[in-house]
Amino acid sequence: MTRIVGVLLRKELVLELRMRESIPAMALFSVTVFVVFHFGLDADQVEGQLAAGVLWVTMLLAALLGINRLFVTDAEQGGFDAFLLAPVDRTALYVAKAIALLVYLLVVQLVAIPAFGFLLLGPGLEQALPGLLLVVVLADIGICVIGTLVAAIAIRTRTRDLIVPLLALPLLIPVVLAASELTAPLLAEGGAQALPGRWLTLVSIYDLLFALIAYAIFDFLLED
């Protein structure tokens, strides 16, 4: 299983390096949205709950771009059929896709979060970074687990670009809400504060729950 996931993940990353379809679009979209907020908000700087909301709504919408493209190459070039013929565990494809999307998000955030701090943020990012890294990882895992499952469902439909946001956004509301509540005290005007434990527990359980659901039903999605 580990070897198959590694091979599939390497394929995904090599394709992205060659085609550059997802990461540049996600990064450019994120920075553009922050520029729009910079000029659109009636404030020179933001902090606390508003800053957290702007950050995570932007990250969620950028992630949808990557989710939409996650299975397109496999569907258009016969990758699904080839994989179904191989004598391997089919859930390896789900795991590889989810990890690939996680890598995309983390790379995008290396650009997007500094841009957010430069364009919008009142308090500096330095004090918030240790806690923010934990929040980013937990939120990204939730986005990738749910986003990969939704992408696998939507790729079989003709209206993929419409189905993905309609399914993904309601399912991702708890992730974005928890991420915003966890990020708000880190970006408070008076300096970074402690992370709320109940929101950490909530997002961790939600991530685990959907990971188990996706692992259980992914085989049936490939067959359909």
C-alpha cells in the first residue's frame, strides 16, 4: 500500500511540475483576493476574527480550484480504467490524491500567508507562527480529505465545476469555522493568545471522521 501510494503521489507531483495547472492558479487567485480585500475593506489593517475569516475563506476558495482539477487528467486520459485493471488496493489512489492536494495547499500557503500579512494584517505574523502552523495543517487535512472525496464523486458528472462547490462548501463549513476560531486569537491586536482547545478537538475529530468515511466508500466510487 505504501509503495503504491508513493508511486501515485510521485506521478501527481511530476504532472503538476510539468503542466503547472493547479498551484499557480491557486496562488494567483489567493493573492488577487487579498489585493481586492486590501482595497475593498474600509480599514487599513485587519486583526482578530475579521483577519481569520478573510484568510480562511480565501484559502477555501483557492482550494476549490485544485479540487476541481484533481481527477480531470485521470478521467480524460483513461487513468481510471488503467488503475482499475491493476492488482492494487484502490484506496491507494484516494490517499495519493489527498496527499497531493495537501502538498499543493501547503505550497500555495507559503506564498499566500506572507502576502496576507503584508497586504492586510495589523499584528505581525511572527508571534502567531507556531500556533498558525498547527491550525494550517489541521485545516488543510480536512480540506484535502473532504475535497478529494467530493472530486471523486463529481468527476463522473457532466457539471463537475458546479457539483464540486455545491457539495464541498457545506461539508467544509465546520473546518473553516474551526480554523477561523483557532486563528482569531493568534491574530489578535494585543498579540497571539492560546488556542481554544475545544476547536482543536472539533477539527481533529471532523478530519478523522471524514477520512474514515472516504476510505470506506472510495472503492464504490471508482466502480460507479
